[in-house]
Amino acid sequence: MSRCRSAIGIIGVTVAVFVMAGAAVALASGSVSYEAGSRAKPPYLFLTVSRGTVTKVRWDIRERCDDGSDSFTPGIPKLSASIKRGHFSRTVHYTFGDSPLGLNTGVTTVKGTISGRDATVKLSDSEGIVSLGDCTGSHTFTATETARFH
């Protein structure tokens, strides 16, 4: 009976090693997507990892503006953040909505950790909107691996 238990233990450990190795290979070579929430009900986050780099992130978080308004703000930056020992971080500066009053600017910071089928991501966004003033918001997401990027 003890031989049977030890054989089951060895098989279990072997399967666990193959599963972890498969996840590492997927992060290193293929494309893997992670999601938290849904577009129908913000906040949400969709993240794509390819060849050890977070390549895209689509998100929508609540932001509070200087004028007192409170709204959800979507973003789709190309990120290009390298994953080192499961951690990544990147800040993206952007401009949008050129108006007669001036150019709107923004800064998005995405940082997080990826471990197997799970990712924890903190997203912070700050926008300088000519007509509204500054709008800021942040949210921490717990995402899980999904079949495709949404």
C-alpha cells in the first residue's frame, strides 16, 4: 500500500511540475490574455502577454475630476512592459482630443505581478483635460487567464 501512495505522490508532483513549466513556456513564447471584470460593467481590465512582455492593456476605471464630475475613463495603450521574475511596470504618456482650447494630456501607470494563471495589476491614470481640469483614478485588479484578448 505504501508503494501505491508513493507512486501517486510522484505522479502528482510530476503533473504539477509540467503544469508550472507549461505556464512559464506560455509566458515566454506564446500569447496569453488575462481579464478582470467586463466591459458591460466597469471597472475592467484586459491584459495581453507575449514573449515575456505585457504588450497591450485595455481598461476602464472611475476617475474624479477637478470640476467635481465623476466618470469612467477607458484606455487602450500599447504597453511593452518586460516581465522580470513575475513583475512588470510601465508608465505611458499620451495626448488626445486636440481642441481650440489646447491639447489634453494623460499619464497611465500599469504595474503588477503574474503568477501562472493569475495576475494582480494596479492601474493609475491621470488626465489633464482642458475643459474639466485634472481627472485622476486608480484601481487594483485581480485578473485570471482567459482564452483571448477582448
